[in-house]
Amino acid sequence: MLSLQHISKYYQTGGNKAYVLNDLSLDIDQGEFVSIMGPSGSGKSTLLNIIGMLDEPTNGYHYFMEQPVHQLKEKQRSALYKQYIGFVFQAYHLIDELTVYENIETPLIYQNIKGAERKALVADMLDRFNIVGKKDLFPAQLSGGQQQLVGIARALIGKPKLLLADEPTGNLNSKQGEEIMELFSKINKEDGVTIIQVTHSEKNAEYGSRIINLLDGRIESTTTL
Amino acid sequence: MIRNYFKTAWRNIRGNKFYTGINVIGLALGLVISLFILLWVQDELSFNGFNNQAKNIYKVGIIGGTGPTKQVFSVVIAPVATYAKAELPEVKDAVRIMNIGGNTPFKYKDKVFTEDKVAFTDPSYFTIFGFNLISGDKRNPFPADQSVVISRSVAERYFGDEDPIGKVVILGHDEQMKVTGVIEDAPANSTVRYDLLLPISRFNKIAYVEGNVNYDGKTRLSSMDADWSNFSFETYLHLKDGVNLNQVTKKLQAIHERNKPEDKPVPYVTQSLLLTHLYKIGESGGAIETVKTFSIVAVMILVIACINYVNLSTARAMLRAREVSMRKIIGAGKLQLFIQFVVETALMFAIATIIAIGAMYVLLPLYNDFSGKHLTLSLTNYQIWLCIAATLLFTLMATSIYPAMLLSSFEPLKALKGKIAGSLGNVAFRRVLVVVQFSVSVVLIIGTLIIGNQLNFIRNKNLGYDKENVFSFSMRTDMQKHYEAVKAELLKQPGVLSVTRLGANIIDNQGWTGDNDWEGKPAASNLLFRPIQVDETSMPFFKFPMLEGKTFTGAVADSAHFIVNETAVKAMGLKDPIGKRMRLWKTNGTITGVVKDFHISSMHNKIEPVVFTYNPQACWRVYIKTTGVQAHKAVEAATQQWKQYNGQIPFNYSFLDEAFNNLYQKEQRTSALFNLFSAVAIVLSCLGLLGLATYTAQVKTREIGIRKVLGASVAGVVQLLTKEFMLLVGISLAIAIPIAWYAMNKWLADFAYRITIGWQVFALAGVMALLIAFITVSFQSIKAALANPVKSLRSE
């Protein structure tokens, strides 16, 4: 599904190059559930952002769905990620002014999907995540776990092939975290959505099918479960 | 999709009550004031436009006098119209208007009226100005000399529902005038507007056929068309299409010089009827200056209001970067985001516009009162919408620059992490806008202060004579004959200190004469004098200080004596004026005294040559000095005397102080409007500053928190937040002061007597601006400084 080859990312500070990612290569297949781990500053988030095309590597080759991302123009790249990738954030990043329903609906609006179809899709998602009763509430009225549920619902509404999650449980307590992880497994297995998550938690990492350990911008070890 | 834009925009507007409040109030206030000014300007520019022949109608003026007394007379002599019509092929028709002046008494049955808008005129008045008769004989509005044409409102006041045609009204004491026509009231934007019109042939009959009221009481002329000296007639020519105006004025001059060679050279000028309201004839300046100034002020106030909006919305865009980037990540296109911002602005504008128009409806009567106009607000007035649309467009463009830049340049990831705030160069953009705002405000503050100072200066200026506790009124012929008896009676009354009379209105002397001569008068000189007829009590009454010679004693020889003022001595070029030969009209005599200069008309005019002549019979205005405390008793006594000679005719008097102040009504109005405008400009600027200060405090919450943890005091934090704004206001001062100085010097140049602009005004304006800005900003700063740092740091 995606392939990173000899990816490097560095910042020029004075005469030195500060490497965030250093000649990293990685292939991920359709249907995988990958957990990326590593200490702070090891380049986990940067790697995730590069995969999500929110960030660009300094050099290296990046293929996604058979397309050479490193050769695409900004516009084509964003069209690509809008079509195939969903994002989940540690801080949820819901839009405060919109209700639960509207937050989930927004990506569909931007894809110019007709009102009736939007309604059906959102209703489906609300039902599936068991938050029908919350649909008219604003994010500030929800608990962290509920907000993250909405965040995931929003990420999935566009039927992405790949779900990227940057410490999705980082702001949650262990019970809420567990629920989110169960949900991820279910999405991965039942819908076949490829998931890549960054996490600090060993326990959460083990929900994945593969754990990649980063250290100083390189892959230190890979564990397949 | 579109519904969604509106929904989101509405949520944002509602969700941020503080910002929305500032924005909507600011925009609405700016719109109200600018639209009010727009209405005012529209009205000013519309004068005489209702007359569809206006472009071919020209007012005639004559340039008279030489040297310091060079003047453009906008009222001219009677023969101009007659000769122009008879001899000039370019002229279709001509009309003369001789204003009778205020307080003309009329009576119908037992109802008494005093009318201000009464004139003698030619029958062509009705066709040239488009005031067609709605009843009466159109072809012959004045069948007899005793005819009067009245306006509809006069007809209603006098006769109610009855048919006015054929009714007889009494003019003055006993002159019977028959109503022979009714016209519509002249529109409010007509410069020519009279309520009662009498045939000019009647004036001719009274003054030249029967009367002996020629200016010198000696010459007899057969008719007013033979009188080349009586400058009393406002004259308009209705010209044919495509006429060469230059030719017309040349021909008029030739006619004049042929008939009165001693006036040579006597250039004529013309002015389109469309310009008479806004421009002075033959001179620069006029009401157009005020129109221009107010238009600029209107634009400035709109700019300030827009700047508020731009500043606040761009500042808020920073705070909203997180939302915007999130929308980008979940699939929003740039255009979609852009439309979202535009819809929000448009919605805000719509709200402000509705509020503004509502407020205008409520405030219009107040504004009319304030501006002395009769403006109406009509939603079909397309210029109002043009003004709103232009403002909206300008604001949209300005507000869009920032979001557009934000949307295209930033990386969503950084914005999510809050790194975007403060990192873009647009802080400078906003600073520039704040400087513009405050510069405008400071210019307006300085303008207000200087106008106030000048009006004060005028009010308190020593006029060169004693005007304290003096009231005056004009006598009618009967009373004038019995003046001595009236005076004796008045002097017996408590409260009356002394009584005198003059042949002039001392506050605003309108008389001129160029019919003069003196020892050594240069051939080319055509010096104009302001003549004032006096009796022996007049000079001491007003305490005119004599510089040389003696005042009048009432001796027989005094009728051949002249007293002139300093300016006259200078203008005549006399070294040793006492005893010099002088002629005024037909009187040959000598100069026996020189009086110190005093002000004889508005401070707009320089002091002009004045000559006092001893001629008690020609004095028509009584001046009564009272004790002040018992002034009302003196007025009462004068009223009694008036009634004795004039019966029911209402008594009109005025205190010199008031009459003097009334000379500056226009300036007082300008001053009041300027006060209003600068207040609005300041309020708007402060609203903007308040918003920006709030935003800064929000953006700097973290910095403030850290500083407090590190031990910064509240005062230190307040200083941190206010320093920048004070600097901006300081820069505004530096920009505004030269502009204000230049503009206000131009305004003052219209006054012959004026203040010099001192540094104090600028210092005061500067302190005011800084203080207002400081109070505005410190409110937010103190709030931010007092906040608990734990709270502000936790969100990170």
C-alpha cells in the first residue's frame, strides 16, 4: 500500500544537520495495523506526518497507492490524502463551533456529497459508534473519550483506506484508551482499514499486527505479533 | 453547501459576542455617520437641480471698488435685467428679485403675521425658476401693482381652506394687496425661495414715481431702470443654449459703461444657477469647502470602521488558525475556506446595515435639527446602497488579504501546534491600520479644538465699540418722524441708560457707496465706503475712540463734516486727514475726525473704510443701552412705544450680543458637527484598539503566565501590553499633527481675524489621544495581568 525508501528529514542548524529521520525505509501492506513506538524525539510523529503527506521529507522516495508522492505537486498530494487518508489526533481537534453531527458531516460537505446521502452516512456512523444521543451536543459538552470517538468517526466518514492516529489515547484514561483500541481493532478487522498509530503505551501497541521501534530517526527494531 | 456556510458564519458570529459586538457596533456607527454625511452632501449638491432649465440660468454679479475695497456684488442694479433682455440676443429672459428683508408685517382680517421671505420681483420669476402658478392667471401673475402671489403654505396659514384668489391682505399699516396667484412652496433645496412675491413695478412706483426715498434725498430719477447706483437687485438671466458667457459679460459691461461712464471699468461676472448655493460668485471658496471637508470626514470614518473590522477579523483569524487547519486536513479546499470567511463578513455587514438603517430612521429628526436640514431617508436612494456596497467591498478586500494569505501560505500542521500565532508578518499590517485610525482621530480632535478656539476668539474679541447690554430695532417711517418723543419717553423708563440711532445695522452693515471724492483722489480709484448716518449722541453711545479731531455736536455745520476710520485714512492715502476736502454723494464737506478701527461685519471680512455722516433724518435704527438687570423692563417700554406708532405690527428687536453670535451660525453648526464626528472617530478607534488589546492579551496569555511565574509584577505586565499601543498612538500623533496644522490653517484663512495655532492645541490633542488609548488598552491588560498563571499555562 505504501512504501518509503531512504527517507531522510533534517534541519540545518548552523553548520550541522539535525536529523529527525535518517535514511529510513518502510513498507506497509493493505490491512495492516502498525504501531510506531519510541522515545520522545525519535521521529515518530514526523514519520506519521510524512506518511499522511502533511509534511515532506528532505529526500527519499515515497509511494502511496502505486503513486510516486515525492513527484506529485502539492495540489495532487492533497487530493490524494483527502481521498484515502483519515487522521486522528491526540487532542481530538474537533471544531468547537460545530455539533457532533456537523463535525462528522463536514468532510462530506467538502467532498460535495449531496445532502440526503450525507444524512444517511452520518446517521450510519452515529449509530455504529453509539453516539446518536449525543449528535446535537457541542465538543465542549463531551468527555475526552467521547470527543475522540467523534474524532474517529469524522476520520472514517470519508471511507479512507488508511487511518493515521497520533497518540490517539494520549489524553485519555486507561479505560477510555482501551475502548478506543478495541474500536481500532474492530475497524481494522471488519472494514479492512489499514491503521498506523503512534503510541507510548506498550499495551496499546500490542493491539497492532506489527510494532516498529524508532530511535534517533532510524528503525531500531520491528516486532511482528 | 451554501446553507452550511451561513450556518457556520452565524455560529461564529454568535459564539464570539465580544468580537461581534465590537464589529457590529463599530460598523453600524460608521455607517450611520457616513450615510448621514452622504445625505447631507447629496442635499448640498442637489441645490437648484430640480429646475430643468438651471443650466441656462445665470446669476449676474458686478465687480466694484478698487484696492482694499474690491468687492463682488451679487445684488446688482435694476437696469441690468432690462437692458440685457432688450439688447442682448443671447438672453431669452431675465428676472430681478429685490429682497424686502425679514419681519415684514402682514395682516388678514384680525390675524397678524410677520414674514421673512418677501420680495419684489418680475413676472418672469415664475417661469424662470419653474414656480408655476397653481392658481391664478399664469400669463399675468401681477395684474396690478397691488397684487401679491403667495406660496401654498402661506395660503393655508392665512386663509385655511378658503380660496385665496382675490382675498385682500394688509401689508404694513394699510396697504391693501390682492392675492392674484398661488405657487407651490419652493423645494428645500432651492436657493431662491420666497413666500410672498410683489410686483417690482410697485417698488418702482413707490421709490421713483411717488417717493422721495432716493439714497440722497435730492436726486429724482424717472424710474429704477435709470438708476445705475442702487445695488439691490438679485438678477438672473435665462440664456439661450450654447451662449458664450464671456461675450455676455463683456456686453453687460459695455452697456453699464455707456450709461455711467464714471464707473469705468466695471467688470461683470456670471454664475450658473447650479453653483449659486455652493460657490461665491466671482470669488473662490464658499460652502463647497464644507462639503469637501465633510465628504473627506465621511470617508475617513468609514475607513476607521472598516479598519476595525479588518483588524479584528485578521487578529481572530490567527486564533482560528487551528480551526482552519483542521478544516484543511479533513478536506476543505482553499476556495471553500475563502468563501466561508467572505460569507461571515457579508453576514456581519448585513446585521450592521440593518442596525444602521434602523438607527438612522430613529435619529434622523435629531440630525435634521443638528444640521439645520430637512433630510429624508429613502431606501430607494441608490447612493446609500452604493455607499454600503463600496464599504462592504473595500472591507471584504482588505479582510480577505489576510485569510487568503493565511490559507495559502501556512502549513496546517504548524497551525495545529499553535506555532502560527504571531509568526506571520501581518502584525505590521495591523499596526499600520491602527496608526491610520489614530491619525484620523487626532486630526479630528485637533480640528475640533481649533474650531472651538476660533469661535471663542470671535465671541470674545473686542469689536472696538461698546455692545454690552444694547438692544436695537428698526423704526418704520412714522416712528422715525417722532424719534425725539420716543427717545424722551424711553429715557424716563427704569433700566434704560441711554438711547441713540444710526442709519445702519452696526453688527452687520450691508451698505456701500462708491459715490465719493476727496482731495487728491487718484483717477483710477474706485474706493467703496461703508456710510453710517449718525446723530450727535451716536459716537459717545458706542464709545468709538476718537484718534483725531472732534465728534459731531449737532451744530448745523456738522452736516458737511465727515468722520472716517483709520482704514479709510490709509485707503485714501491721506497723511493729515483733518480738514481735508471730501465729497460723499452730493454732499461736499471736510473730514473733521478720525475714529479708531472697529468691526462692522463678520470676522470673515477685513475692516473696511467707514465714513460717519451727520444726518439724523436718515437714521432708521434705534439702539438702547440697558442696565442689564432691568433689560426686560427696557424691552417692555420699547414695545409700548412700538405699539403706539405701529399698532398690531409685531415688534422685533435683538440684543447686539445675540445678533453678533448669529453671524457665526454656520461656523457653530460646523463646530457642532465636528464635535460629533471626532467623538465618533475616537469611539470607533477605541473599539478597534480594545479589540486588538484583547487579542494581544489572548495571544500573550502564555507569555504573561510564564513572566508571572518568574516574578513579574502586575504593573510590569500591564506595561508589557500597553507599551506597543502607546508607541503606535505616538506615531499617529507625529503623522496627524502636520496634516491637522495644514488643514486648519486653510480653514482659518477664511477669517480675516483669527487665532494663531499654538503648540498647546497639539499637546492637548496628543495627551487626550494617549490617555484615551491608554485607558482602553489598560483595561484588558490589567485583566490579563491579574489572571492566575496556573490557569493560562495549563492549556499548553
